[in-house]
Amino acid sequence: MEKAKLFQYAIIYHPTKDEEKEGKKSLLVSDIRTILASDEKTALILISREIPAEYLDRLERLDIAIKSF
């Protein structure tokens, strides 16, 4: 069994080009949080489960910024 590793992440939502023209900017869906996972793939699966329901139909406009330690 692998030891768990520490990961920090944030979820960022980006507006469309039309929304950018209207002055909308990218926003944090989830502030920086910390989790333990065996690897980055597992961490991404756990993080994706925390995406709020209102963004599930716009996943292509979300970024998950992840950093391991």
C-alpha cells in the first residue's frame, strides 16, 4: 500500500468569450484546499467529486489547479 501524499488544489471557472466581453472574469469555485491521496490521478477523482452541481453542465470551462508536495 502506497503512502498518502499531500495535494493542494483550487477549482477555477472561466467565462466564455462573450461573457468576457461583458466584463465577466474567471472565479474561484473552490478556494485552495488540501487533501491526501495516493497519487495525482486519485486526487483528481476525489477533487472532481467536489464540483458543485451548477457547474456540471459546463465542465469544459473548469480548471483544477493541483500541486503536490
